[in-house]
Amino acid sequence: MPRNQLTSVDYELIGANVENRSTDVLTIFLFDSGTSIPLGKSELLEFLGDRASKIPELRWTLTRVPGRLNFPYWIDTTPFDIADHVEDDTEISSWEGVFQYFSEIAAQIVDPYKCLWRLHVIRGIRDAPGVQGEATAVILKASHALGDGRVYKAIVQALFSSTPLPEFVPELTAPNPWRLSLTGLLATPRQYVRAFRALPETRKYDAPNSGGGAVTFSGKRSAAAINLDLKQIRDVKGFWPGATVTSIAQAIISFSLEERFGDKSPRSMQVMSGAPADADVRGQNHMGCYHIDLAMDKEDPADRIVAITENNVKGKAGFPDAYRAVRALQDALPAIAVNPKLASEPKLGTVASSVNRGPATMTLGDSTIVLTASFPYVSPRSPFNHGIYSVGDVLTISVMSGTPDAGDIREYAAILEENAARVLACLEKQKTR
């Protein structure tokens, strides 16, 4: 398969982008200009245009294949115009208002054949966390087909920076679409045979039932986030063998889900994970997942932290074999077989995505990064998802809801805050023993 042809995994994320379910990548970047003056609209557009034009993925667009008989190609946008990708006419004074605006953007369905990514700039935020004066937020809404967390981490670090980028960007081309359609049609029978041969192995790794109760899934979104001191967490987790920043955040989420939803709460969590080190992977999306029990039978925070840490170890141990089996089936599928559908019976499940974006080096002109909050897309089987993202010394636990059964998302954020304090107090107690 040519390097710039979509894989079935990439392609599925386009087909899954349907009414009531946007599969886009969604991230909020908060910048503090300090004593400097933020870039004006024309200056910002020039800055982003210069950076984006030298980042290959941000120049791409998609080809169309007649009859959907083959996988499309990434090709260069000609001509590339940054104005097609930036909206900079919004001022919101409150941090809460940013999340309300974000929720509206999150619900929008964007045709990836017309626009793969877009930045929404919000100016004039007066009460942003970690900022003394006014702050600027940038919301990235981008096609998941373009990349997973690994790819977007590299993209945003290159985009929000002043470090020089290579001037040369390789030009991508694609075959004649009708010829591509014909070759896809001819290959389809052979691909179906390969897929059916790969299918039995995947049955060994069927996802467990989340245990969550029935809910309503809608096209509306609500979102919130809390911020924690990453230095504090790293300092105390060393006294808990095997504990990670992610497993500690999962414990906070576990207590919060149980408190919010009671018997209706999911008992397990789908944890997103990068491809195993030795996996043969292609395309833009290499992620997989494993599942962990959320240990809701453990009432004591210490017991729950230990149990969730152990459950992650077990999940990771079985992940490589499951990943290879599922990826073998996905790689064998013909394009016409990739047709994801919404589940007909929504249930309360949750996904957690975790990425450390490293030191706080991202910049927007003279403005520096304060925090990032990312939100895994929601679906009928996982309508209440969490992000565990860090940059510098700030860990952000975010949540996005696609079900009205969750109630006011601000109340759930308050529950997250309370349980974060509870879990961190437990961690600190072990440190002082």
C-alpha cells in the first residue's frame, strides 16, 4: 500500500463521522501572553500560515474514489490557504464560556473532504486558570483520520512554536480515481478471503461489557475539565509501586463515575494505547485499546489505586496479541466493507485517552502554553469520555458528554475536583509514613 493511501483504520474514522457523532480530534490550548501583547488577527494568520504550510499533514486533502471501491489518498491542497483553516472573530470573557462555545463546535459535523482541520481562536478570557491577565485559547477541531494522539502531538508541537521548520515539503500525488476504483474492485474478493481468515483470531479479544446502564445518546455535547499539579502527583506516586499518572487519574475518574451515576455507572474503562513497539503499522492511526476493571468494589482510595494499577498491568500484558489480531483483520478489509454504524442501544461506557505533551514549550507568538485539554469523541457505546493530558506541570482531566442523562457537566467537574483531592490526600498520606 502506498504511503499516502489511507488504511482501513484511517478510512473508518471518516465513515464514522455521521449525524450525532463527530469523530474529530478536539483539543483546547490555553496561552498566556504575560506582559506582552497577543498577536493581532493578521499577525496570527501570517504566523500560523507560515508554520502550517511547512507541516505536511496540515497541507493534505482527500481524494474521492468512485463507488468507494478503494481507499482514498492524501494529496496536497493546491493552493494552500491558511484562511480556510482559521476562525479568529470570537471574544469570550469567561473560562466557562469557552467550554460552552467548545461544546457547540464539538457537535458540528464537518465534511473531511472539504476541510480536514480548523483552528478556532478565542480572545479576551479574563478568568482562565493559571493566568493573571487576559488569555487566548485556541480550539483545534480536526479529522481523526489525519492522525491519532501520537501524530497530533507532533503536529501541534511544530505548529505552536518558533523553531524553524524545513522549507521543503514533499509533494503527494494520487493515481487516476477511476483506475484506483477498478484495482480496488479486482482486489476485493481476495481481501474478503484474507479478512474471513483473520476473523476467528479476533474473537478471542472481544471487548467486555462495560456494565453501564442504558442511556439516551444525542447530538448535543457538553464538556468540562479540571487541572491538577503534575509535579505533586509525580512526587507522591513514587511511594506507590507501579502507579502511574494515568492510573491515578483513572482512580479519580472511577470514584467520580460511581458517585455521579451509581448503579448505572460503567464498571470498566476502555483505555487507548499506542501500537506495541514491534507492531507492523501503517497509516496515520496506530492506536489500539485495552480494557480495565474500575475496581468499584474497593471503597478505600488506597485499595482502589492499587487495584486499578494492577488492572492496567494485566491489560497491557494482553494488549500486544489483541492488537496484532485486530489489526490483521482491519488491514485485510476491502474499502467497501468499511461501513461503521451507530449502536442501536446506547449504554453508559467510558473511554480514557492519555498523552503527555512534554515540557511547556509551545508558543503562540510571545504567548506561552499554560495547559491543554483534549476530549475523546463520544459514541452510543461510550457517551461519556475522559482525557488525561499534560503539558509542563499541569495535568488536565477533561470530560465530554453526549448523553443528557449525565446532567449538568459542571456538577460532574466539581465531583472530579472533590475526588482528586481525596485521592491525592491518600497518596500524600503514604508519603509521610
